[in-house]
Amino acid sequence: MVGSAVILTIVSVCVGFVIFVLAASGARGKWDRRLVIALFASAVVCLTVIPVSVALTAGVSPGTAG
């Protein structure tokens, strides 16, 4: 059975990838620089901060070691 931590991580990475592609296309399409930077920062959060915090939280929670 797939746990909620795994699902949250997968969803976060997928959303982060979509936001990263939007930021890249915005940079190529000469969108507003602030918007592109905000999209890129959001992608970094979705691709790194959320999965790491979920992994650390799931790793120290009792009853999740297998």
C-alpha cells in the first residue's frame, strides 16, 4: 500500500516539474521577469523543500519504518 507521504511527494514533484516548465517557457517567451523568478522559486520549493521535509517527517514518525 502506498502511504500518504509517498503520494504527497509524487504530487509535489509533478507539480514542481510543471511549474518549472512554465518558468522556462516564460523565460523564452519574454514574460515579466518577476513572474518567471516567482515560478522558478515555486518550482524549487516543490521539487526540493517539500519532498525533503516529507521524507524527514516520515522517517522519524513512529510506525512508518516498515
